[in-house]
Amino acid sequence: MTTYADSGVHLGDARAITDRLAAIAARTRGASVLADVGAFGGMFSLGAWGQLKEPVLVASTDGVGTKVMVAAALGRYDTLGHDLVNHCLNDIAVQGARPLFFLDYLALHRADPDVVTALVGGVAEACRLAGCALLGGETAEMPDVYAPGGFDIAGFVVGIVDRAEIGRNGEPEVEDFLVGLPSSGLHTNGYSLARRALPPVTWDRYEPSLGTTVGEALLAPHRSYLDEIRSLTDAGARAFAHITGGGIPENLPRVLSPTVAAVIHRHSWEPPAIFRLIAEAGAVAGDEMERVFNVGIGLVAVVPSDRLDAVLAAVPEGQPIGRLVERQSDERLRFVGEHAGRGTG
Amino acid sequence: MTTYADSGVHLGDARAITDRLAAIAARTRGASVLADVGAFGGMFSLGAWGQLKEPVLVASTDGVGTKVMVAAALGRYDTLGHDLVNHCLNDIAVQGARPLFFLDYLALHRADPDVVTALVGGVAEACRLAGCALLGGETAEMPDVYAPGGFDIAGFVVGIVDRAEIGRNGEPEVEDFLVGLPSSGLHTNGYSLARRALPPVTWDRYEPSLGTTVGEALLAPHRSYLDEIRSLTDAGARAFAHITGGGIPENLPRVLSPTVAAVIHRHSWEPPAIFRLIAEAGAVAGDEMERVFNVGIGLVAVVPSDRLDAVLAAVPEGQPIGRLVERQSDERLRFVGEHAGRGTG
């Protein structure tokens, strides 16, 4: 947590912030964390992982995009840490890794101790839930880069996997099923478009179709698929796509070999109300929605047909949303049909 | 490098940027890097480190503060990556770690391909010089968070050390020497104060005492102490303080046990001209300068007295700048005397 000490925040606040963040981070730390507050880098022992034949570290970094502006407008700073951590965790979990530790970078116009504590507190809580140590972080006050009330937050996660475990259920093949898991909202992508369709003036409005306000629905935290990915892998899933920026069309082909293509059946699920609201309020075309948002599917698992029953038994919220076919052209992914609830919602 | 694909940049630029960044990152990668572009997390094998008894990962995150504003004003985007990487590398090197890999987070008002390529190109070049893989990164376009032309950049580094190697030269003790290594400028701290003392209108001005313009002097990259730290450790240095935000008074005590205090002899070095210029132009008191800037010393090594000659032979640019004494009060660090060139520069 050392780097909080050289944060450049107002001197009066800096010490109080450092102490509060140290206490917050301490709650996430097990015996593997060696360095105390005051060290220049956080130290994490791999002693407990000595049984791995060839340990492979898997790392990812991400932000939460302009979701920071929704949080700032609503004055809700406790959920963004869950967004940040869960986005990063999902990115390494789809590669088969278990999380080891996380670091956060937070830059603000003004490092208000309550705002900083809420933001980093959310990061720490999400880390704790995932069994991941919050090993360190940096809090920087940059009044000339960020507007009053403005800030940005980024995260960095490191996980571990044994090389022999990578791809142990085989490569995706023709006739494999695509099993989708529901998203918990927009997750952390598409907020620039969402904010154009649903501007701040709408955020206090209660929407019956959402069962909450527009702002609360936009701020719904990015969920973690850590446990589901583990269960799905044990049940036979071969590969996973985390549906982030670019939607299913950008993210699913990443895990497919060049000889297969994906067919996605829209009728197999109904996009949640927040997506219908964005499409209608912003006059966003359906295929544009699919290229920008997760439209209700936050994770896609590739499952051999003889493992489909086992997979759906292991993770009941999973639903078949498509299939792999032989690739015939440049096209790597095709949507067919219309969504189940289209026109009725 | 996957996460560059979900960067949210303008669609026309995104593909071009992704391809250019993938090529840039590829130059930094050795056999340990397993994941190809398109994976969700970068993969780094520890197979080559199997001989370590208890491998310990050391991680750090940092930004470059408002040095980003100097770079933007001068239109020079190639050096900030060196600042970012070297700051992070120094932070883990002082803990005894060798760098494994680095990830960058870049957020901009507008992801101009040339600016992004120059920024990440600098990151990659600094990584390559240090034998560190650029494993991944995220580029986010956030026009409502950053002002036109504005951006922020943060980095994350992971290194490795054998637990038995940590502190192998013993703990800092009374009578140990403090050996300082020159900084290459402001490094990455104190820019908010420096920009108040020397505002943008001065940056084009040629300053004879600097031998260059004010802007160029402010933008001088943060140097790496990686090789020097290794040589100093082999020669017997016990501990290192990387002098970042908070200067020597905040950073050196971090590595000292509670029973010792540091005495720093100002007469043992002369602060470079850029610090004198800031102090004079901004009417900044000497002790305030010492609390904000490195004032010419970027790294302090703690050296047992019987190893001083060996240390100075191994790293000739090192110079004794003080000594450890028995701690008598709350005071953990004291400056004595005046700088060598005071009043003559």
C-alpha cells in the first residue's frame, strides 16, 4: 500500500487517507502477502503454489469507462470498485486463472477522503469476496487533468494457472454449443452511448420496466463469473468469452479457431429492460446495440454437445444461445432470428 | 494485448491502433509470454524461474502525475512511457525484484492513433531496455472525463525475487552510510508545484543554466536504477529508497527500522539547476523543496561502513550524502548544513 503515501494529495488529508486505505486493504490479505505498509512494492509469495508444474501468470488491466460519470452524478462511489475488480477477474478467469492479487490506480480532481475511501473500499470488498489480495495502489490528485468532481479509476489483476490446465477440455469444434450467462446490466461498456440515449436528466426517473430509477439501473455493478467459470470448466466447457466492449461480435471470435464460425440465436433470450430503454430512447439500431453492449449476455461458454446437460446442471442460469458451425466465409459470427420478448416488453 | 480491442476508441481508428500496438508490444516479448493478441488476459510463464526456492512476486502501480500536461503542451509523447516504466521498475527493484512484465492503462479525450502509438511506443521501448515484457494494456477514449487534448496514463509492473534474497545484506544499522544517486530531473513528482512556479508561458524559453528550454528540462525522463541497484546490492548495500513524492523525508524512513534515524548532509551535493529555478521563480522555501522534490537525489542506498569503498567502486556516480544514527526522538530524518553550490549557481 506504500504508494498511497506518495499520492500527492493535500498534506492534511494524505495521512488520514493512507491510514484508512491501509486498514481497508489489510482485510483482503492472507499469509501470502509479505510486504507491510511503507514498502515500495507489494510482495506476494507463491510459496503456496509450489505444486504447480509450470505456473503461468495471467494479468489484465481495465477501467470502467465513463461509468465514473454516472457514479459521480449519483454521488455513489461504493459500487465502482466491484465493477473494476469483477471486470478484471472475469478477464483472467476466462483464461483459466485463479486470482492472486489486485492493484488500483485512482486519479481525481480532489482527493476527498470519503470519496477515496468509498472507491477503494469497494475495490477491497470485491477483492475479499473473490479471495484476492488488494496488494497496493496509487491515489493521485490531479486538479488540472480532471474537472471538479471528476476522476478515473483503473485496475490491474494477476492470477495463476498451471500450464497443463490451459485448454484441458480441448479446442472449440463444429457442433459445440454456445451457452450464455446473464449479465447484471451494462457491466462496464457502452456508457458513452448509453449516456447519450439516457442523459443525466433522466437518471432520477423511476422506470416501471426497470423496477428502479434509470440511474440505479445504469450503475448496476458488473458481476463476477469466477465461480461459474470454475463450475463450467469442471463440467466440460472448453473456452469462455467475456462479453465486454464490442459485444458478442467482437469478443466471442477471440476464442474460436479460424475454421469455425458462431451462429447466435436471438430468440433464445430476451434483453433486459435497460437495453430496450437505451435502444428506444436513443433510436439505436439492433445491430448497433449488439456491437456496443452485452445485450443481456455477459459470458459465453463453448461446450461440447455431449457435455451440454452436465454444464446446464452445474450452472442452471446458463442457456444455450447458439452453436458453432464450419466457417464458410470471412464471417466469424452471425445473429439469426429476433429476441424472445421483442415488441412485447 | 487483447484489451486494446475493447478500448472504445472510434471504430475507424480502433483497428489501426490495435494492430500498431500489437506490433509494438511484440518487440518486448520473449519465450515466457504465452498469450497471443486476442486473449482476454496476457499470459507469462514462470517456467524459467523454477530454480527459486520461494518465488515472491513484487508489484507496483503508478502514474506520472501532471507531467502529462507538460508533454501535451510540448506535443512530445514519446518520453512519458519511459517515465512510467522506470518509476514502476525502480519501485520493485528497491525491493530486490527483477521485472517480469508490465501493463499500461491509457485514457484520453480522443484516441489519436499517432499520440497513442507514441505513448505506448515509449512504454514498450522502456520495457525492452529493461528486459521486461509489455504483456497488455487498455486504451480508453473518454471524451467527457478528459478535456480536449487531455489524457492520463498509468502503469503496473510485476517482478520476482527469491524470498531468501530479500534483505540478504542485513537490516540498516547505526553508522551505515547513505549513498545517493543523481536524479535525471524532477522524475515524476512535484509537477503541480513546478507548473505553478514555471507556468507554460516559460516552457519555450532557453535557460542558460539548464542548457536547454524550461519545457525540455521539465520533461526530462525519469531514469531507471535497475542496473545500479543490482550492482549496489552485489557490493553490499542493505536497502534502497526510491525518492518519489514526498522527497527524501517521506521515502528514506520507509526502509529504516524504528531505532535508527538518518542525517543528510546538504553540502554533499548541489541540486541541479532546474530545482534552483523552481525555488527562485516560485519562491519555494528550501525545506518545502525537499518535501516535494528529489532535489537531485533519485535513489538512496543504505551501505554498511565496511562496504562503502566497494559500493563506490561498483557505482562511481554514487556519493555519500549522510549517515544513520541512533534515534533519539520522534525525528526520523534531519537535514544539516547547506548545499554545495548555494548562492553561486
